[in-house]
Amino acid sequence: MRYAPTHKEEARTRLVEATGALAKQKGFSATGVDSFMAAAGMTSGAFYAHFRSKNELLEAIVANELQRSAQLFAAPTREQALEVLRGYLSHAHVEHPESGCAVPALAPEIARAGAATQHAFEQGMGALQASFRALVDDDAKAWALVSQLVGAVVVARALPSGPARAAVLEGATRQMELLLGEPSRES
Amino acid sequence: MRYAPTHKEEARTRLVEATGALAKQKGFSATGVDSFMAAAGMTSGAFYAHFRSKNELLEAIVANELQRSAQLFAAPTREQALEVLRGYLSHAHVEHPESGCAVPALAPEIARAGAATQHAFEQGMGALQASFRALVDDDAKAWALVSQLVGAVVVARALPSGPARAAVLEGATRQMELLLGEPSRES
DNA sequence: GTCTATAGTAAGATAGAC
DNA sequence: GTCTATCTTACTATAGAC
């Protein structure tokens, strides 16, 4: 063959990374296969050498994105983990979905996708929640924390930038610190 | 004219109601104008007598849906308000987006829409948050509560039905009751 | 494996009859 | 105001050359 044996999986990896960023930014179903492939430096014809359908790509994106997020949240110390959580509720995260968490950006589209995509999501969320359990008392609080973080970013992004958006992030941050039993920061 | 003077606004109201349900279920950008109009018992040609573009419809849906939600949350007594909140975190709400809250269903698409849509969302959320302020101590907690509710439904819907989904709703419900200073229910 | 080219369908939006 | 019919563009997916 004219390509190295590792070429295909490397290309697929680049594909999933590039299309993941674009999907988080513009939305998955709102983005065409042409645009996805252009973002990865290829043309649409090559797409189906890697995926049987567009839906299969979403499945791969979900698995890849949640794996990346799980690595981020698996911080070695509690203080580092807290910094990651504060960053999650930052204006920077709200303003840059393309480099942020896939959950607030894609969850409703995952909910409308097939069972395979939802199961990929469940598996990814399991790994994520494991990191959260190390920070709070029990399972229920870990899920509450996940919901708090995701909901705040979802609502903040739908609001225009301004005081309301800031208030959502501020309110969620305080509640998060309460949930974690940490004293609220000044600044 | 061949139609009653009130016909247009009545038709527009039916249109916004029917398309709102469909948008919440299938996604706004994933649904075509043809499908939207069919849901309202009309054909696509009539659409542009009511809206200048598809985006303008989303704006109208957002305003209408949040107004309906604000009425729901403006419960007369605290106990009734609590029942509404528990219903928000119910399996029924997760399983029926078409008759549920527009925020978890459409927020990411609102975030990607134009400034006009985001401002319609901001106005609607202002009315909603006013109802929440009556239930908690301060402004920050009201936003935290909103985030908690929205995030739990967003995450629960993306998960397949099963123990993980139930745990998300359960965890968020407990956290909500803590936030409201209410004792946790048995059952 | 990736390209160009294209089939076939569906999208958003408009025109003209009633 | 709503219909049918249509324009134009974009979509998902496939075919065949390299």
C-alpha cells in the first residue's frame, strides 16, 4: 500500500480531534461532512474510509472528548483539582467551546443520537464521575457537582456576555465551593 | 381580506407552540421548515408570511417557551413551588423534552444563534430567575439552582435510561433540597 | 487512503395563483 | 394567508481514478 500501516489510525485521530473542536463550536448536525473534512485538511470523499456514517463520527468524538476531559479532572492534588473546576466555570471556557468540555456543547445532540452514542457518553461520564468522587463525600454529590458545572456553562453560553452571564458563573462557583466544603475566595 | 383580522396572530401563536415542541424534541437546526410547518398543519410556503427567516422563528420560540416556564415556576406557595422543582428533575421530564423546559433542550443552539436570540433568552431567564429568588436567600443561589436543574436534565438526557441517569436526577434533587433548606424526602 | 466528480435528496427561501 | 411549484444551494453518501 502507498500509505504507512499507522497512517490510517493517525489520520483518524487527527480527524476526530479536528472535527470534535468544530462540532463543539458550530454544533454537530449543523456542520456538514465537507466542513468537517476541510477542518482536518482533507476532502469529503475520504470521510467514509474512516466512518460508515456521520453518526458514527459523533460516537467517536464523544468517546475521544470525554477521555480528554477525564484526564484533565484527574488532578494529582485537591488544590489542582479545584483550579480545574474554577477554570470550568470561567469566562474563557464559556467563550471558547471549541477547546472546552464536550458535555455542555454536545449533550442535547447526544441525547437525540442513537443508543450507541449514548452508551459512549455513559462510559465517558463514568470515568469523569470517578474523578469527582475523590473530591466529595458520596456518589450523589459527585453527580450534583457534574450537573452544576454543566448547567452553568450551558446557561452562561446562551446568555449574551454581560452581568447576567457573570452572575451565573459566580453563583455556580460559590455553590461548588460550598459543595466541596471549601472557603469562598475573595478577589 | 379573506381571513379574519385576528387570524394571523392566532396562526402565529399556533405556529410557535407547535414548532417549539418539535424543536425541543428533534433539535431546531436539525428540523426543516417543511417539518415545522407540517407540525402546525400548514405548508412551507406560508412560513414566510410570519417570519422573515428560520432564525427569527427560534427567537419567537425562545420568548414563548420561557414565558410559559416562568408561569409554571411562579407557584403561589412554597410547597407547590417545590413540587414543580421536583417535577423538573423527574424521569418524565427527561423522557419528554417536547413538553418540557426549553433551556436544556435548546440552550446550545441559542448560544450559537445571533445576538437577538440570546437577548430574548436573557429576558426570559430574568423572569424565571425572579421566581427563584423567592425560594432562596440571594441572587447567587438562585442562579446556582437554575444551573443545577438545567445541568441535571441535560446530562440525564444524554445518558441511556438506567441507573446512571437515575443517579444524576437523585443527586441533583438532594442538592436542590439542601440549597432550599428543605429536609430530604423518604420514599 | 485520498482525491475529483457526481448521484440523489433535502434544505432555506421565493413567485404567483387563489 | 395559504397553497403549489420552483430556484438555488447544501447535504449525505457513493464511484472510480490514482
